[in-house]
Amino acid sequence: MVSAIRRATEYLLGAFGVMLLLAFVYQWGFATFEGEQVDYIHSLYVVVETFTTTGFGLDADRWSSDEMLVLMAAMQLAGVGLIFLALPAVVVPLVNEALTSSPPRTTTLTDHVVICEFTPRGETLVRELRSRDQPYVVVVPDADRAVDLAADHEVVHGDPEAVETLERANVGSARALVADADDETNASVVLSARECSEALRVVSLVEDEDVADYHRYAGADRVLSPRRLLGESLGAKATTSVADELGDGVEIGEDFQVAELLVHSGSPLVGDTVGESAIRERTGANVLGAWDAGEFESPPRPDRLIDEHTVLLVVGGESELESLKELTLSETRRRRRGRVIVAGYGMVGHSAAEELRPRDEVVVVDEADAPGVDIVGDATHRETLEAAGVDDARAVVIALDSDTTTIFATLAVRQVAPHAEVIARANDADSVRKLYRAGADYVLSLSTVSGRLLASHLLDEEVLRPETQVDLVRTAAPRLEGRTLAGADVRAATGVTVVAVERDGDLLTDVGPDTKVIDGDRLVVAGTDDAVNRFNGRFA
């Protein structure tokens, strides 16, 4: 609105200046062509009358010469021209801006999370914050984007690098600030945040780990590198080592943890439903959730079919999880080591290769020749894959920057080496289902990992590995005291699984339907955000 008002002011001043000038011209023309003198105020009145098209009655009968008539015709055309110019240049912008909502510029929230700016990983973080009723505000520099987001989010429009903008976001009363733009902008945001508040908790994300120290020096309390974590997670899924994959689990207590296990082609579990698999009876481990083609369900339905693309989220002791891990492998997989091809050697590919090298033969493919790259070429081309030895490869980790290229590379691997497991990186969550349809066995989204990683550092509840969608929460449940888990129908009513009970300083992991909750117990429950909220609302 400010720019439109300024434009209108400039137009009016310019039009008035033209009228003043033409008043002199009219005075000169009347004296020259008609031989009569008129004063300047009289001339100005005639010009205004001409420009506003309100009439020419004052002097019209005194114009007798052709020259004077031509002069008046030119003045009338100039007046009409200025009027038509005013429509697109002044009137229309004023109307448009009057009808357009102005982006919010302040917030009154307190104990909130300030997010600078709004990216796909920020969308995941926002879902986590909303699930816990944690207030947040998004700082957006683009006015149109701010207006669009304001329909669903608390928004402050302004430059996140400016101290004044952060003050308008009430950062002095905030719980934390997340710098979620590019590396250089994030460092500047951290400096501005520290100028506003020394006590504020500041978390910054970096694409390039080499600049992490700069962010710490600027004042960030935590600097996170989602690409490195994504690479390590992809590498862990491709490893042949049972113990190392279980090592990625989250420990609940001594010799008791939650882990994610991929069911491989040829596993005896393939073709069974969750109920038919009798996993608890065969191994002692409990199934908390299951991924299939990018869809997550917790707890999984008993009639849910397990296939070679299913990823199980399970809980148990190390020996129990080792037994279940053996069930998820095929006979050939248990014996076979084989090479693993890593396609793409950026931050994600480098981290995946480093995760794999202590245990497996790794062949790195990249378009650019660099230290650590074994085959230089395009991973979407058959000859490049064959040169990397894809025929003998046990798995292919695709860690390319472009989701479109990753999809094409997945199709290429499936065509050339249908036996190889394809473990793929996706930048956007929307690409996950496409990659599964293209033939990937396991897909991990960078935006999901980033958002969950942020949530794990901002929320009080413990969050499992960032690529999962399950939270692990220790909570009292006074309304469950004196009741068994089966009697209260906990899992069916809320969707959470009680995985352990803390009682008198001990962690009880042998939890079943007949487990009774007594006074002083703290339950360790696992479930999705909504399920945990339902549990707390019903029993806490």
C-alpha cells in the first residue's frame, strides 16, 4: 500500500506541475493568437477546466484563430491522456492493494518456536509442533508468500536477518529459534537472534558441514546436518551386519531398544500377515509399526500383509531383535556379502559410503572425478552401472541430488540388475511414492529426516530416529492405576504400545496384556503423534 500511495502522490504532483506550465502556455497563446491579455489565474482556471473535462464555457467563444484552436485541441488531448495514464498507473494499483490482505508483521505469542524461513523440512517440524500444541511463528521475507501462509500458520512478514523483524516475532519471549534457510543466511539469522537474546535456544541447519563451526561461533546452540544423517541411515539399511543395523536403534534401557528392520526378498516373513507372522512368539520382539511403499501404520493391523518392501519398527532386547533380524533376511542374504554401489558422492553419498566401508565392499559412482569416486559416469546409464559391477552387487544406494534423476536411476537399476536392493534418497516427501513405484526397496526423504531431527532437539518428549514417525514418551498414567493394559484396552483405544514400565528404579520390559499399572509407575509408550496425544488425553 505504501508504494501505491507514493505512486499516486507522484502522479498528482506531476499532473499539477503540467497544469502550471500549460497555464503559462495558454496565457502566451491567447496574447499571441487572439491579441488579448489574460491574467495567470484566469489561464490556470481554463487549463484545469480543460484537464478535468468539466467544460470550456469561460473562453470558448473568444477562440477565433486556427492556431488557438490547435493549441486548445493539444491541451485537451494532454488532459485526456493524463486521465487514461492514471488508471493503470495509479487507480488500479490502489484498488488492488486495498483489496489485498497485508501480511502480518507482529505476533503476541510467548514460549513459542520462531522458524526462519518456511521450507519442506519446516512443514514436517510444524506438524510435530502442532501435535503437541506447541505454538510457533514462521518468519517469511516474501509478502505474497506470507499472505498465503497466514491462512494456516502464525506468520510474521520481514527479513529474518534483521533484528527488528525478530523483535516483532517476539523472539525475546520465545522458547527457541530455528534458522532454516541457506547456510549464509542462517549464520546471519543466528547473529541477529543472539543480539536479541543471549538466553534464547538457537538451532541452525547446514547443508555444508564445513561451515558448521561458523554457525557455532555466531552463537548457535546446536548445528544440525540432515544430509549427513540421511546418508548414514541409507548406509545402515544397506549393511550386511545385523549388529550394526540394530546399533541405529534407540536404547530404552540396558539391552532393550527400538529399531527399524527392512524385510528382504526371500525372507520367511514375506507373504504372511502381521498376525500370521507370530513375531512375538517366534522372537520375543514386539512390532510397533510398519512401513510399506511409503505408508506408515502404527500399530499395524493384524491382517496387514508383509512383503519384501515392508520395514518393521520393533522393540525388544538385543537377542530378540537379532533373532527377528535373521527372520527378515533371505537365505542368500545371510551368506552373501557382495558389493554395494553408492550412486552420487555429495554429502549424502559420502556419509552412506563411510557407513558401509568398514563392513562391505563399496563402489562409488559419480559424474565428477574426485577422491573416493571409483567409476566416473552417469548412474542412469546402463554402461556406467555395468562398469560398477551392478550384476554382482547386493545393493545400490542412490544418493543423487535430483529426485527426477533418482527415479530414473532406480528404473535403470531395476532393468539391469533386478536382484539388487535399491535404497534411495528423496529430497521431497512427495517423491517417495514415485520411487517405490519405480522399484525402490527403501526410500528416505531428506525433508522428513530434517523435520524430525529438528523436532527431536526442540521437544521435551524423546523422539525416535528422525526417519521414523513414532515418538517414544515416558509418562505417568494415573487413570490407568489398578488396571491391566488389556482391561483398559490401551492399544486399541489409543494406538500406542506400552513397551516398558519404570517401577521403583527398575525398567520392566516383560510387558504384556496382563501387566497391571500401580501407583508410582511411569510407562514408556511408543506411537505416532496423534496416538500419544490420545493416550495422554485418556490416561495421563
